[in-house]
Amino acid sequence: MNGREIHVEFAPGLVLFVPRARPTGTARTTTDGVSTLGHVVESLGVPLTEAGTLLVDGREVAPGYVPTGGETVSVRAVRHPQEVPGAPLRFLLDVHLGTLARRLRLLGVDTAYESTDLGDPALAALSAADRRVMLSRDRGLLRRRELWAGAYVYSTDPTEQLHDVLDRFRPTLRPWTRCTACNGLLEEATKEQVADRLKGGTQRSYDVFAQCTSCGRAYWRGAHHEQLEAIVERAMSRGTQDG
Ligand SMILES: [Zn+2]
């Protein structure tokens, strides 16, 4: 190939995607004069969901810009909070992110998740159809063009994952309003209404009840909620709630 060389500098948070850019955060590559900058960045390893502003010789360009060689390209990280225009903020999580899915639902964030692997094409189609932000650690999935929007999940630890998603997207938090099992909305219920789904001890000890409008699962405030209360408290104290 007779391409000419371009010099690409990556934001520190993106270097993990580009082993050849270590340790300096820069990589050299050649351009064929036809490929877009978006394609070049992606082929170097960075999912486009993670690339923020692109600069060519200090000037902002669109991902469709076609480098001709000789340029210095700077790839910035996505800005936080990230705007996702055009639809209410809602998420779709891949099969590996079940704990994160339950925690987002606990906080009242609209979160679709299936515990069976639907496969990348079906997930991407679902993201597009429902206008959901696809969260995944699978770069191949995040590369799919059909996605409505996507974001790479950087950590394998659910606590850090939750922190990162809240920091990046700042979703409105409404704790205790969604079913952690199915994402359905909860409604208040009396003890009598949910009696058939409660064990004897629960029935005697607790008074605050809710039930899922989708799957009927019963909820109550009890001692076993301590860990969940801590998750909610921590999320709310971040100051990300606005409603
Ligand atoms: Zn439910």
C-alpha cells in the first residue's frame, strides 16, 4: 500500500484499547487516502463509542474526515456527562452485566437485560428499535453500526461499573420504583394485596409493600435491604439526581 503516515495521539483513558500506543499514548499509522478518520481510529482499536472530539492538526473534524497523510490526529475521550439526544435515557446491557442491570433498576433507571445471550445482531437491533444505550465490554458488539448508542464498560467490578455509568450519563435516579427482576414499574400495594407472595415472617414484620406491574413480584422494606440501601444512598449522595 502506498499510504502516507499519520500520527495519532490518544487521550490517556483510551490507551488501553491501543496496545501499540503504549506507553506514550501515540501511534503511527498509514492512510490509504480513502478511509475515514473514524475508520482509522476504530481499526487502531478504539470503539467509536469511546472517542470524543477528533482534532486534525488542532482543528476539530467529523469522523467522516478523510486523512491524506502527514496529519497529526488527536483523539479525545468522550465528555462527561455524555449527551444522548433524541430519546429518554435508557439502557440495554449484555448478558455479562446482570449485577449492574439489577443495580441500575434499583435506582429506577430504565434498564433492559436478558440473562440469556441474545447474540450481537439481536442486541444491536434491540438497541436501535428501543433507542437504548448499549452497555458492554464487548468491543465487537460496540462496533455494530445498527446501535442507537453504546458505551464500553471499563471495569469488571459492579460497584465501579455503576459509578462509571452514573458519572458518564447522569441518569435521573428514582430509587425503589422499578422491579430489579424485570425492569417493570412498581406500584404501592397493601399487605393484603401481596399476602399470597409473602412468607409468614415477612407478613408479620414489615408494612411497606410494593408490587411489580409487569411480573407481580412483591417488594417490602426489610433488614435484608441494608446492602441495597447502601447502594442507593451512595448513588444519591453523588448529587446526580434531579427528580
Ligand atoms: Zn417485575
